Amino acid sequence: MYDCIIVGAGPAGGTAAYHLAKRGRSVLVLEKESLPRYKPCGGGVSPSIAEWFDFDFSPAISIKANTIRCTWKMGDPVEAELKTPEPVWMVRRDVFDHFLIQQAQKQGAELKDNVEVTGIEFQSDRWQVNTANGSFTGRYLIAADGAKGPMAKWLGFKERKRRLAGALEAEAPAQVENGHIAHFEFGMVKNGYLWNFPKADGYSIGVGTFIGGEPQDFKKILDEYGNSFGLNVKTCKQYGHALCLWNGEQKLHTDNAILAGEAACVVDPFTAEGIRPSIFTGLKAAEAIDKAVGGDINALEKYSEVINEEWGTDMAWAQKLAGLFYRFPGVGYKVGVKRPSAPQMMGKILCGELRYGDVAGRAIKRLTPFGG
């Protein structure tokens, strides 16, 4: 019997596995795909995650972006070099996620990939996890199987107020020019933005909407955006996927089990950043399970409290900002993005150096007279 079984080998699962194994706990990670596996994702990672680990992420970083370029309907550009100590990391998720799991394996975590979980059963004080390759037993369970995974429902989290956003992404192989620039376009799509993030051998280009509204032709919008960079995204494989945005205070624990990563709906509702919050939940999940194995009967409840306090409080500000900005994006671009300090602030938030709570009050005041 394992101390903990983790379902899902994304950033949350990999982080939890690493930190639990490092504490000497027995860990099994079950992943339905064969690693390394492709995962649609812009791949922007806050360098602040480095403080949560004691190894070098360099092998998992494709390129670093030290400049943000914003446009409105492909014109009216604002460009700013980030004055942060470390640029934003751009990663490919097949490489990044596999690298993280490999670090966990070096600490003693066990990985079974290409193994899909078919069901779970709670047996008085332990979980039996059933797969097509047999059953496994763990004292505790971490559900880190993403936005579309079944674990949260199986664990009884049926009544969650899940706020789903939609995204369409394409990977465009190309000779990369100006690989230090991350592009954001705010006028071509309603209630969201488009992005073009450089990688060493191409671009991750995508479109997402973060508040409700009428359906939009994502494929047409993405094609038009790609053309502006000389990219033909019609010839690229395109991936549509859901994003689980933070939507207020949540209970993330149940009997001997907790939710982490997108299964816990932790994606930033303003920028759609998902990797850093997923890693944060993985870190806190490991701390909670370690304490629970050690006899702390309140450890899992404290996990819910910590995520709500340390991530959710700031996401409440992000949600307010998103509600105003994306409903009145033209005004938001003029009074927000075009302010000389705005791209710097955006960069600092993406790099984990600023919290929304530090800037939201002033930003909301600027936006509210126009949107009220």
C-alpha cells in the first residue's frame, strides 16, 4: 500500500509527487497517456516557481521572454521590456511535465504511464484505485487529472460551481524571430485575448475567452491572427480545450483525498495562467498529505483553507478585473494597457512578483467610471 496515489502527471501531480517522495513518502503516479505527451498550452511559466524546488529547470525551458507586446486589433502597439530579475519561461508541456515527473522519480516516486484509472473505491481508511492494468491501494489520494478528468466527480464534488473558459491553440513550427517577445492581442476576440508565445522552434498561438458571451468563430479568428505573423495555422493541428477558472471559495478535500491543479479549478480568470497555480496546489497538497500521513487529522481541511486564502483571495481580485476589462476591452486597453506602467505590472504579475491585490484597487477605479 502506498502512502499516496496521484492521478495525473501534469504540473500539479508532478510537483506533489516530487515533494512527497522527497519527504520519504511512498508515492505512485498514474497517468493515462504515455510520457512525454503533448498538452495544448501556451506554455508561459512564472519563474517564481523555482523557489519551490531545489533543482535547475533549465533543461525544461525552451526560451525566455523578457518583452511583452500588446496590440488592439493588430494596431496601436504597446511594447515593454520586463524589469524583472528573470524573464518569463516559455516551455513545451511534453518536455516540462515529463521533466518534473523525472525529478520526482529520482526522489523515489513510482510512475505508471499509459494506465487509465477506471474507478475508485473508499475502503474505511484507504483508497482502492482501479485501472485496466490492475488495482492499487493508497492511504491518500490526490486527484490531479485536469479540467476534463473524472476524479472530482467520482470523489463526490458534484456541486462545484465550475466556471469553464474555452481556448483553441495551435503549434506552428517556424524560424523564430524576436524569440524574446510574448504577444498579446486584445481587440480581435470578445471577452478574452489572443496570444503568440515563442518557443525555440516555433510559436504557440491561441485564443481564449474568459467570460460568457455569444459563440465566436475561434478558428477564423486564430487563422487571421496567425496570418499577421506569416503563420498558416490551417496547416497546424489545432486543439480546443476547457480551462477551469477560479470561481470563488471552494472545498477541495474529502475523505483521505484532495483536488489539485485544474481539477481544483485554479486557473487565473484574468490571464488564464494555469501552470503556476497548479504547481502551487501540488506543493500544498504534498505538505497536507505528508502531515496527514504523520497523524494530523485536520491536514486536508487546512489544505482547502490554504488554497482559498493564499490563491483564492488574489483570484477574487483577478475575477473583478476580468469582469470589467473584458466587458469593456476598448476602454480597458486605453486606460489600462496603454498606461506606461501597465505592461510592467502585467509582466510582474506573470513573473509572480506582484499580486492582483497590489494593483487591482487602482485599476478598478480607472475602469469603473466607464463600465458603471
